[in-house]
Amino acid sequence: MASSDNRWIVGVGTVTTAVLVTIVVLILGPLAGLEMETERLAAILAFFGIVVSGIVTLIGLFLKRIAEHRLEKEREQENDRLMLEAAMQAGSLLAQTGDRPTTPATMASGLLALSKLGQCELAVALLVDLWDDMGALHGDRSGRNMSVATPARVSNETAILTIDAALRSGEKNAPLVAAELLCRNAKRLDACQSLHWPSAVDGRWLPHVGQKTKLLLVDALIRMTTTSPPNENALRSLAVRLFGIWHEDPSDSVKGCIGKLIDTIVPHLEECSYKEFIEGPRVVTLAQLQEAAASKKDKSDHFLAVMMDERCAMLKAWAEQCHSNFSLRCGALGDGISNQNSQTSLTLPALLG
């Protein structure tokens, strides 16, 4: 039992004893020298018994509450111990045993288990070594090695799931590490693949994260998009993702920055034959994008202004190649459908649009 609980029990016992002694002195003391009827004395003693019973009951409730509090603390400590053991076992999945290399499936299990156990900061820290950009130098866009034998790495999809959990976690450093890692590896991702972008910022946004984390996420989105094949599928995705940031961030500075990026692609969106754009859970109209573009603002900081101009130039050069060019890959039909129930009715021409 904790020392604080012991002190509390001793204190309750001392107070109770003092109350009982006081009652005896105040009630029975004056009566000792008095002669009174038996019935009256019995009534006084009965009252005294009721008071004592109430005090004993109150003490019992106090002791019960202390015991429950102690058991609750023990359960919490046991749960923390089990969580720590589970996290250690999940981390051990990432270690190579003997001469047998760790498989990508085992690595994925370890990373996702750590994320599920609330160890997102540890998961993204391990992901730095398990999901680097070296595979893209020798392999295809998914990071798979095509010519050089290198140690097994996690897939882009597993990395994105781990990053998504870190962005949502609320831990102090996990979102920043996740955003930086996403930005460093953005060129390996495909803007048209839903599994290549965290759902936490897919038509949504995280207004509570730090300013640097926000800038890294925006930069990752631009780098991923401009290094993806130019087509209207990717252009649609970019428009909705940028609008989600603009719509949900309360900062006028961020809105002005995103508005400038949207303003860069709006002329190309106006040339599309459709006026609604869908990605993730959001449906955005051309009018909404034009409203966001009107809020554009040049950064007062010279460094950020130069960087924004360079990113806008990248987007403009990329967007000019998107017109009348559709990706007909497997799953492309889903680019025109929101992943949540929407009030917008979509016809077959709109889907093919």
C-alpha cells in the first residue's frame, strides 16, 4: 500500500478517535452524576449508538474508497507494464535474428503494432531507417529494388500508414518527424494513389500542429504532385487537398500561402470540362477554389517568399501538362468518388468526366 494511503488511514483513525472521545465526554460525562429515568437514559444511549454507527459507516466508506483507488493505480501500473512489454515485442520484430533477414511483412507488423500501442514517436523514428529514399535510385516508383540486392524495406503503403498514425497521435514530436520524413520521400509517392498520402491530410487538415510541421506537409504535397505523372487525376487530387488546408486552417498567413498555390492551378482547373473535384471525404467546386485563390498573399519573409515563388513555378509547369490527359490505371474510376457519403449525386458522365 502506498505511504500516502497509510497516512490517510492514520489520519482518519485519529480524527475518528478524537470525535468518539469528545462525544463520550460531552454526553456521558454530565450524565454520570445525574439520576434520570431508565427510559430517558436508554434513549440517550440509543442516540449515542446511532452516532457511533454512522461514524463507523463513514470510516468504512473512506477505507473502501482508498482500497478502490489503490487497486485502480495498480491496474494502471500493470497496464503500463503490459503496454511496454508489447511495445518491446513489437520493436523486436524489426531486428534481424541470426542470418535470417527481417521480411517486409514482419517490419510492417512491428511498425503498425507500435503505432497501435501509442508508440508513434518510436515508430516514425524507426521508419527513418526502414523507409529511406535509396530504393528509388535503383528501383521503380514504389521503391522496390529492380537491379541491386539491398536489405528488405517497408513498402510505401506501410510507411504512409505509420506516418498517418503519427500525425494523428497528438504526441509532441511525432507529427514533426512524420512530416519531415514524408517530405524527404515525397518523390517516391504517386499523387493518384490514395495509399500514398496520409488520410489525416487528404482533404482534411491538422490545424493544431506546429508551423514547421504544416510547411513540411505542404512541401511534401507539392513535391509528390510535381514528380507524379501529369494528368487531370492528379490535378483534381491536388486541388482538393490544397482546399482542405485552406478551409480548415485558422491562420490568415497559412490561408494566404495556400491561396497562392491554388491561384497557380485555378486557370488550368477552369479548362476542365467539369466543375466539381473530389478527393478523400471532400467535394470541392470550382467556385470555392476561385474564392480560395482570391485570398492569396505574398509572404513578408523574403526567404519564404522566394521559396513559395519557386514552388508555384513548379506547380505551373507541371499543371500545363495535365490537360486532356487522364490516368486509366486500375482503380482510376475511384478518383471521382468520395470515401464518405456525400450529398452530391454523381452521374455516369460525371464519373467518366
